[in-house]
Amino acid sequence: MRKTKAIMLVEKLLKQGTSTSAQDTGIANANQYYVELENMGIVGSRWVYKDGSKYKERFIRDKAKAYAFLAKQTKKIPEAKTA
């Protein structure tokens, strides 16, 4: 899983505070990242039926896990010192 796209999805969901569909993210193949985040217990999903359409919306299931994921993934790695 490319962490940068997963980070973007989690940040977007936290910032919005609402659910969103993969189509609304602007990220190609967003569902593959959502599935990984769902397996990690960070994101949840529900089917929505609206205007004759059926689609899956994603939402933050566990904010503590979401913030821990962001903290772990965005942690700066110190550069190796060269002599």
C-alpha cells in the first residue's frame, strides 16, 4: 500500500468529519487504499442507495487509530550523517 495516498485519505476524512465515497477523493483506485485502512480498523464503510445508485461510503471508525496511523506514517526519519 502506498502510504502517501492512504495518509491523504485519512487526513481528508478527519478534516471533513463526514463520510465520503472513493469517487469524491480525486485519488485513482482509492478503494484499494480504503480496503487496507478498513482491514487496519481505521476506516469503516456502509452501502448507500441514492437516486437509483448504489455506492459505498467510507468514514473514520476509530479516531485514535487514525491519529496513531498518521503519527507513525508522517514521522520524520533522521538522515544518516556522513563524515
